Amino acid sequence: MEKGKLYLIPTYLSSTNNEDNITNNVKNTIQKTSYYLVENVRTARRYIASLKLGLDIDKLHFNLIDKRFNKHDLPKLLNPLLAGENIGILSEVGLPAIADPGNLAVRYAHQQEIEVVCLEGASSIILGIVSSGLNGQQFTFHGYLPINPILLEKKVKTMEQTALRSGYSQIFIETPHRNQKLLTALCKILKPYTVLAIGADLTGQEQYICSKKINAWKKANFKIDKIPCIFSIGFY
């Protein structure tokens, strides 16, 4: 029997996105997919319903793959692939498998020689770096930074030193409700002439993209609390 395919399916980047932000190829794939691995079942159901594809959401199969997920459950969850069914992975935001546990399913699929198909969609990491003016040839994505203030300061200083020494842009994210606190910390920790780029609500109606040195950010009094952001630091 022919195996199914594992699809990496993009979702919205902004809460103001709608079905117009999603390609027809993604919509066509969702119309033909009944099994999903998702971070949040409620969010996944709402997303698919918002695409207005005429699907009966109650007939779809959703299984959780979140930060508490046990990788030993993967064989059971991906078993439909062996029976010829396709499975889609849905992240909470943007493309799956970056800063979420979807990569575990992708790794398992490769080990089982199951075809993995990545569909086209927006990634805040890529949009953030290309719109920053920083080095887009060489960069490192760090995911979430430590919450502990001491560890945060150590991490930020290390990233700054790495950017200065190697030229690599340093990219990271934060939970939206902690963005303002992180920005305040960055302005205190980073050197005055280090460049900080912020991409807020990317692809959304409140999109804000700005890249400037820390001494300028200190004067800006910019508010980004509760707005999804991508942060990048480096040097011009």
C-alpha cells in the first residue's frame, strides 16, 4: 500500500489575517486532508473553518503535539500515514516545525521514509530578517530567550558579542505579553550602537517594521505589549 504524505501547513501570522493570506495550494491540500497534528485543537479548528472550504470540521481528526508531547506516542499518531492517509501539521502561528514541536513528527516521517511536503506560507523569522537591513546571508535563530533576568542578560550579551565578532545577525522571539519588558531589558543591556530590528504584527493590519540603534530606541518610547514580534540584533 502506498504511504500517505506528511504536510507542513502554514497558518496565519497575524490575528488580522484571513483566507486571502493563504494560497490556493494550501486550501486544496486542507480539503483533501482529514488527519492533523496540532498545537491547539480549538485554534486549528477555527483556522480551518475560517478558510470557508465547506468542510465538516467535526469529521476531521485532531491530535495534540505540543510542548508536553511525548515523542514515544508518534508511531501511533502517524499510523494513518502507513494506511495511505495524509496528515497535516498545523502550528499556532505561521509555518510549523520552527519554535514548535512539529519537527519531531517530521524527523519520524523521514526515518520511516514517508514523504514530507512543505507548503508555501509566511515565516516571521524570514520576514523579520529580510526587512531588518541586517545581515541576511548569515544569521542565527535563538527562539525564546530566558525569562530569568540574570540568564537573560547573559544570553543577550553573548548574542551581541557573537554578532560583533562574526557578523551573524541574531534573531529571537518572545511571548507577546512580555514584549515590552524584553524591549526595556534590551535597551538596558545592549550597547548604544548595536542595531535592534523589530518586526511587529507582520503581514497584519498593524504591521510595524523598524530598525535602529539602541540609543535611538531609548528615545522612541515605543509600545509593543501584546503584539507578536520578531527581534533581530546586529551591526551596520
